[in-house]
Amino acid sequence: MFDPYRLAGPLLRRMDPETAHRMGLKALKCGLAGRDRSPADPRLAVSLWGRSFANPVGLAAGFDKNAEAADALLGLGFGFVEVGGVTPRPQPGNPRPRVFRLPEDGAVINRMGFNNDGLDVVRARLAARDRSGPGLLGVNLGKNKDTEDAASDYEKGAAAFAPLADFLVINVSSPNTPGLRALQGRGPLVEIIQRTHAALHKTGARTPLLLKIAPDLTAEDEEDIAAVALSEHAAGRLDGLVVSNTTITRPDTLKGTSRRETGGLSGRPVYALSTALLGRMAKRTGGSLPLIGVGGIASAADAYAKIRAGATLVQLYTALIYGGPSLVQEIKSGLLTLLERDGFASIADAVGADHR
């Protein structure tokens, strides 16, 4: 597939990150980013939640916050795209500058703060799209910064998007909304999941509901989340975990001049942290709960390691900034090579292989 990013990428990376991102979205909406027309390989197909994913490689939330280019992104060859995070009311997010590239580290630090157009605008965009096209779409649900009853915001998001999405994700793990990560505690988490599911159920849609967690949890936090997830999964209220969000930690190995900026760190430095957590959550849940592995994926080997650690699906984002859209096809092609090397007939056979 022709990749215009090979030419445009160096120019975009000389711009302010948010300006470059906005231009990238415009190019996608205008059809200038190319399209993956290669046939889907059945060995990469994933069946999950009664849905068929052409491949396990997805785009993480944060890239297309307002669902402006979801179908164009799916056209790049992703098996699924997650838009958002979306809050009930529009909000501008944190003051600029709030996105910082660390090219030496293959990383980005952001403190965006759930900036988005709000539920009504995003819902209208999704309602207008043709869902018969390739790929599946998820919606990441957030809360407004000044909402005291957090569960009410997730209820509103579920009610709005359940009929329009292939899955929903409760995001209580972004480090850029004050107090949000505290909602990962056992009590608040149970209330949010139960109330969000109840709102979803009222719509009549059978939309899978997932929970996105942070990578820098304590062992006690991990145990609590696993216990809640298993309990809520058994009750039919939770369908999976997304592991993981960005990290607030800063490895000593960081070289980028922006390494001391506050916010969530994503990209290569979070890979080992998020993959280790993924493996632990797979063990803590006994492989009974579907997991989406995200954090630092920049190659087929990275994606495959998360799959072997227990991920049924994987997501990337930061690596696209440095590698461009052709990275999606490279990862899919590389996954086939790795499956053949290890003697697996399909991607499903490799899920959790490291624990068997």
C-alpha cells in the first residue's frame, strides 16, 4: 500500500504535535492517507463477543477523540478502532502545550485532559456512518473534570453509544483528570461498572463493556481489580479488560528533552511495564476474561509478545507517529511469520501461550 507518510512524516514531526495531529486527521478525512487493499488472512481472524475481527490489531483511544475519521482509519487495515475518550459535556482539556514528543525514546508524554467535542456531537457522527464497512468500532467513555458523581457520566456515555458501537470501554485510568485513577478502587469500581451496565442494558443493545486500567498499580490494586473484574464478568456486567493506559512513572533511561513534563508517558518505554501487567492480569483472571493488550507496541514482535502473554486483541498509537500507517500492514505480516515459526494455525492458538 502506498504510504504518503513516508514523505509527509518528517515535515509533520517538525510541527507542534497537536498541529501535526490535526493535519493528519484532515488528511485521513480527505482520503489522502492511503488504504490497505490486501486480502484478509483467515489465520489472523479473531472471534470475540459474538463479533468477527478480521485481525487483532487495533488503534487505541486518543488518536480520534471525536470520531472524525474512524472509517478512514479502519481503511488503513486495522481490525478495529477505538474512538474517544468522550465525556458527556464538551471540554477543552488542559492548557497547551500538553503533548510532547520524545523521539529518542520512541515515546510521547501527554496531559490532554479528555479534550473532546462532547457526547452529542460524537454520537451524531457515529449515527451518520455506514456500519457495513470493514472493521469494528469501540468508544472510550470518560468523565467530565467537574462531575462529582462519576458513575453518572459513564451511564450517560453507555446510554448514548451502546446502539452505535461494537464495544464500550470505561476509562478510569487516565492520569490527566484529577482523581480519576482513584476510581480504580474496589468500591467505586463496582458501582461504576454496575451502573454503567444497567444504563447499557436499558438500551436493549448487547454491547460488550470493558474496563481500561493503569500500568502502574500496586499488587493490592491488581488483586482488587482482578477480583472485581471476575465477579462482574460472572454477573454478566463486564466483558474484558484493556491493559493498559499511559504511565506516570519515568524510567531513568529516558533521553528526550521533554522527559520531565507531567502527564502520561506512552510508547516504547511503557512496553515492558504494560506487558508484565498484562501477563499478571491474565494469571490473576485465569485466562477467563478477554484482554486487550496496549502499550508500546511498535513491531510484530511486540504485538505477538502481548498475545502470548494473554491478549486476544492488541492496540497501538504512539508508534504510528514515528512509523506511519504502513506499520499496521508490517505488524500483520510479521504476525503471520511468527505464527508459522511457532507452529500455530491461527492467532487464537497463540493467546496466552506463555502461560501454558
